[in-house]
Amino acid sequence: MGISETTINIILGILVAVVLVANVYFRKHKMGKTSLGMAAFMLADLDGNYKLIDSFSFHRGIKKFKTATWRNSRDKIDFLPVGLQNALSKAFEMSEDVNQRIDSARKNGSDSYMAGIDMEKLKGPIEKARQELRLWLQENMNNPEYAPKRRRGLFG
């Protein structure tokens, strides 16, 4: 009793799909460890947070601000200028404060924790950090100092 050609094609298709997914995952994971990758992921978080400010409503069902990249990278951003580091720190710390208020509102089931949040106060530092980080990325995109180190192999 042999395996049909259709079964073999399905198995090969699944294997190819698994290899492709693993390749994409490992490339993204590796990119986040490079200087440019960290900066690009922080910029993506800042862009998402800026959009969230525009659609922010003062109820506990609102989405939280993205701060994971900052939490994971804040001790590794020595390559950025000090002014940009300070702008990022201020923007993400203010975002974390708003996230704590959202958590409190959800935990206690009350929207009153959201009343003291001033979105205009948060908008300025996030916009400043976005502009400075975008400018830094444009200036350093082709800088060999920040270029990823190439390794050859199955996953990158």
C-alpha cells in the first residue's frame, strides 16, 4: 500500500510553508536585535500610539499604548543621540503612565481613572520623538556602522 502522489504533495506543501514561516519569524526576530531594527520597531510603536491618541476615548475598553519595544530596548539605545534618547524616554514613560491608568480603570471597573488623562499633553512628546527618530533613521539607513551583520545559513 503506497502513498499517493496527492498525499506527498500535501506533505511537501506543509513542509515548505513551515520553513517559510520559520524564516520570516527568525528574520524579524534578528532584525529587532540590530540598532536599525530597534529604532524601526520603536518608530512603529510611536506611530501606533499617535494614531491611538487621535481615536482615544475615555472609557476602560480602549486599547493600551504600545511600549513593549521600549521596555526591551531602553537599556540598549546608547547608539542614539542623547536628545533623542530623552525624547523617547519621555514619550514612552508617559505612555506607560496612561497604560497604568487604563489598567486601573479595568481592574476597578470605573472610567473615573481615565478622567485625568490629558491627551494633548501626551501628543507633543510622542510627535517630537516620532519626528526625531524618523529623521535619525533616514540619516543612518545606509550607515555601515548600523548595517546588520550578514550570516549565511538556512534562516538568514
